[in-house]
Amino acid sequence: MMEVSHASLNHGDLNDARSGRVPPGAVLGSDAAGVVTQAAADGTGPAVGTRVVAMAPGAFAERVAVDVTALAPVPASVDLAVAAALPVAGLAALRSLRAAGLSREKRVLVTGASGGVGLFAVQLATHAGAYVIASVGSAARAEGPARAGASEVLIGLEGLSMSPDIVIDSVGGPQLVQAWDKLAPGGSLQSVGWTSGEPAVFPPYATVGPAKSLNSFLNQGEFGGDLATLIQLVTEGALTVEIGWRGSLEQVAEAAKALRERRVSGKAILAIGSAETEASVVGR
Ligand SMILES: NC(=O)c1ccc[n+]([C@@H]2O[C@H](COP(=O)([O-])OP(=O)(O)OC[C@H]3O[C@@H](n4cnc5c(N)ncnc54)[C@H](OP(=O)(O)O)[C@@H]3O)[C@@H](O)[C@H]2O)c1
């Protein structure tokens, strides 16, 4: 059991709230950071008082029970607000890049690059030494990915001049079709999300040609090991968490509005049961 001090709001939480797949009355949220208040009875988890980050269904709560395989310790040098940003978006970025076979000689295209998954994917691919092309929706959204180390930042995909070996796509719709068209032979497109909400219409024969793959992606399995990797990267300064909105859990509707309106660069962080009450879109 952990006492949650911070949670982050994900696009997936908005989907959960709207879709009906989470039953009425259930607590939303997936990303939690805080302190262990009760250790696992079988002695396998961290001790009471340990600072932890977790993939925790029902994270928007003061206390949440967490599987010991879904958490990682957070050193004192890492702010719990920063740690809370990592689970859903950080794991999706790390694991989709891994599934696509990331290596330093690869050209990586990241769509939705100013968002949670996107900004982490840009940084992780850059850290691996890859050439990273970030695609955003407008000029105003280009700053984050540029700061995160992208080799190029494009508005949409019109200006894409080279064929990427890897695409991390969180936008879907027409952009997915365009990205697929540009994907190099042997390449891998990881379909991580679909923020556009638009259908993807492939022209005839778009999927006929030299072999390349379109892969569906889902965060699943055990998360503790990869959460520890993300925390380690933050500790080393190789991964920076951009917090584009912060406020309290009571202001979650405001955070959701900012996320829907594409005003959050990076992550939205909610303080739970703490003194942090002023909502703010950071740096805007
Ligand atoms: N499969 C998984 O396990 C998994 C895990 C995490 C997330 N996801 C999914 O991945 C997607 C992104 O999640 P996130 O947390 O990174 O979301 P986010 O922080 O809200 O970022 C989404 C980005 O997509 C772009 N975008 C938003 N609406 C758009 C639209 N109508 N058309 C085109 N671009 C749009 C925005 O960039 P611009 O404003 O620059 O266009 C925004 O920065 C969501 O669909 C989420 O459900 C899936």
C-alpha cells in the first residue's frame, strides 16, 4: 500500500473516463508516486517509508494498493512529482522503441512529439544516438521536442524528406497512413496511440511492397524493471521530465481540458493531499 503524493494525468485517463470501460464510481488514474505505508505481507516489496513510483490502477487516490512487480524505488534526488510522470508515457516510449529495434544507426520518427509519450520517445531515441525526427501539430508545439534533442522538428509530416526506420506514432489517422508510406523497407511502425481520433484510410496497394511492419502496441506485463530503468535515466540526467501543467487533484477537470486542447507540453502532474493547489500551465 502506498500513500500517493503525486499522480499524472494521461490521455488514456481521458479515454477511460469517456469510454465506459472503467465502471462508474471506480477511481481513475494509472501513474502514482509516493511512499510505502504498508509492506507486502510476503516480504517481497519495499519497506514502509520507501519512496516509490508505480503503475497503479486507481492512482487518483490518497492511498492505493500496488502490485510489487509494478513499482520501483525513487531515490531522494528525484522529485516525486517528476517520478509520477514516468509510468504510462515513459514505459510506452521505452518499450515501443525497444520493440522497434532501436539502435544508434536508426532514423526514428516520433509523431505527437510534444506530448507525454512523444517527448519521452524523442529523448530516449536521442540518448541511444539515433537520428530523431519529431512531428508536432503547430509551430507553437515545436519548442519541447527541439529542447529534448530532436535532430529535426516538423509541423505535420509534409516536410518529411527521409524514410524513417522506426515510427513511434501516437496520433493515428491520416498521419499514420503518411508515416507508413514513408517507412523504410525493413522498418517498424509502432502504433502506440490515436489522439487524432480520425480513421486511417490506406490507398489501394499501400500495404503491398518490400516487407515492413505495422505493430500494435500496449503497455502490459511487469513494469518494475523498466520503471527502475527510467528512474535511473532521470538520475543520470539522460531523461528530463517536462511538466507542462501542475495543480491539485481537485483541479483535474482543468488539467483534462488543457490536455484535450493540446496546451500541455509534456506531462500534467496532480498533487494529491498536499499543499500544491494553484493550477498552472507551465511556461505558457
Ligand atoms: N498503447 C499504450 O500502452 C499507450 C500508452 C500511453 C499512451 N497511449 C496513447 O498514446 C496517445 C498519446 O498519449 P499521451 O499521453 O502522450 O498524450 P498527450 O500527452 O495528450 O499528447 C498527445 C499529443 O498528440 C498530439 N495531438 C493531440 N490531439 C491531436 C489531434 N487531434 N490531431 C493530431 N495530433 C494531436 C498533440 O501534439 P500537438 O498539439 O503538437 O499536435 C499532443 O502533444 C494517446 O492516444 C494515448 O491513449 C497508449
